[in-house]
Amino acid sequence: MNPTSSKHLKEKWISTEPIFQGKVINVQVDTVELPDGSQGKREIVKHPGAVAVLAVHEGKLLLVDQYRQAMGRCELEIPAGKLEKGEDPMEAARRELQEETGFRCGSIRLLHSFYTSPGFADEIIHLYAAEDLTAGEVSPDEDEFLEIYQVTLEEAQQYIAEGRIADAKTLLAVYMWQFGAAGGAREC
Amino acid sequence: MNPTSSKHLKEKWISTEPIFQGKVINVQVDTVELPDGSQGKREIVKHPGAVAVLAVHEGKLLLVDQYRQAMGRCELEIPAGKLEKGEDPMEAARRELQEETGFRCGSIRLLHSFYTSPGFADEIIHLYAAEDLTAGEVSPDEDEFLEIYQVTLEEAQQYIAEGRIADAKTLLAVYMWQFGAAGGAREC
């Protein structure tokens, strides 16, 4: 089965109603023509995109603990953050790693770019593997309060089981580390 | 390093400003007290939660091709859908699998529950592995236009490389299938 063309599934954009212009997200409702000719509404969150970093130092994964108001609790995640306007994703990944953990990396490479919630959001996360890490000073954003952890694979798996690691990008990063799918990242 | 308590990172909720009540999402801006005593704003998308299904039939992964207005194109994803009000996630997973692919499953089990975008959304996806599959009739929602694909692991990897598979839940499902992390799912 070769999905060479999906043209018959396409929705045709008709109009956009702006709903909200925020600091992080914008929200809009699009009216579209569905493949059967009828009209539908699509609620869409526009997001600037983000980067996340799988970074392993001396056999331990770098995680940051932070409060997530949307979840109503703290969560352990790999270092990550929004893209600034016009910023190159790879530079953003280096920047977020340094700001949140203090570590600088000698090399960095893209593992995957993926959409987090294609049903309602255009957020895309560029996931990088950072290697050749050197410790330094953290410099988080002014409204960011973080704590850094360095955990073994077994600890990371335990945190997944306990729900302390509970987001898609971090789960994916731990699987990529566990199964060597991040290439040399596990050997750092 | 044992993150036993993250209380010092907690943000204290002060108030909520409702912004938008949609069919799929609600949007609000919360005012919070940050750990340093200052105030901050958090833009939050409220979502009912969703289910997704890793289903392998005769060695091939079930995928659905559908147009995603937020992405502006079609994408291949594992079967998935929103939770209906008060619905049990496992029943929802069985329902979505049947509605979108026609397949019914003899057994189903939870692999992971994860947040897609903890920085701005409370959406949680419950990812299940469905086994003992039996083909049947599809019955998609009235505004859903889908095409079903059954792909080998190699094809799935090719679609990831091409960006035709490009969302977090499907990427995670393919890794779990590839590395046997879904238990017996690969042998179905």
C-alpha cells in the first residue's frame, strides 16, 4: 500500500476567525470545505515551535523538574523551550540546553521533528541529541524555575512508571536512549 | 538524585480568565504566583484527552491517512480520537480502532499515558496496544475523512524519514513496535 496521493482527503481552507493573540499561543477557528463538499470548523492553536534536547552526561540523562500549570503539578522533562522569532532550531537547542542545565555541547544533531497534537495545534518539536557536554552556569528565563537532575536509564524508567516523566517528547527521548536509536548518545 | 519533593517549584493559582469555549478545546489564561512571589500568566488549552491505538495485523501496523488543518496537509497516524464525556479510555480505544479502521480487538492494554504539550495544554493521550484483531466495517465520524493503510515496519520507517509520519504518538508507537517495547504487539 503506497499512499502516493491523499488529494481526495484534502480540506479546502475558506476563512479564519482570529480568537486570541497570546504571548505563547494564538488561537483561531478555520472554516474549511470538507472532501464531501460540506463545511466544517477547525479550532487551531498556533505555536512558534520548540526544541528539545536528549543530553547524556557520564551515562546520565539531563532532566529538568518544573511546575506545569496545565498539568497542575511538577514534571521531569528533557531540556526544551520555544523557538524565538527567526531562530535556527539547532542554535535554539544549544541555547535551551545551556540556559536550563548550564551544559554546553561540542556537537548536536537532529533526531526527529514531530508535531505534538496535529488534531488542534501546529506545534512542532525539533528533538536533538547533544554530545561532548561541558558543565557551566544555568541562566533560565525570568519566569522559569527549574531544578536539574541527572538520572540513570533505570531511574528514568522508574520515573516513567511513577508518572513523574509523563510527556511525549521525554518518553520518546528515553526510548531513543534505551534502544540506542539516538546513535552514540548513550555512550556519552 | 531523588526528586522527592518539588514544592519549592510550585506555582500558586490565583485566577482564571476564560478566553474561548470551543467544540474540541477551551482556552484560558491563568494568573499564578511564581516561586519568587512575583506574578505570571499561563496560557492554557483545555482538552478532553484522547486515546491512540498501536494495532498490528498480520505483521503490519494499522495507520490512517487524514487531512490535518493545523499542519496544512495529510498525515499518516495510528488510529486515535478524543475521549467522549465520561468515557472509559480503554473503551474509547476499542471504539476509535473500530470506527477508523473497522478492526475489532480481542484484547487491549495500556502502554503509556502521556501529555502532548505540557507547556500550554492539558491534553493527555492514553496509548494502547490492541491484539487479536478481526476485520470489519469502518464508521468514521461525519466530519472525518480517512484512508486506512497497513504498513510493514520498513514502510513505517520510510514514512518517518519522509515526514509522512510526523506526530509524537505515532513516532512513539513505531519505536515501541520496533523495539518490542509493546510486548506481544509485534507478533500479532
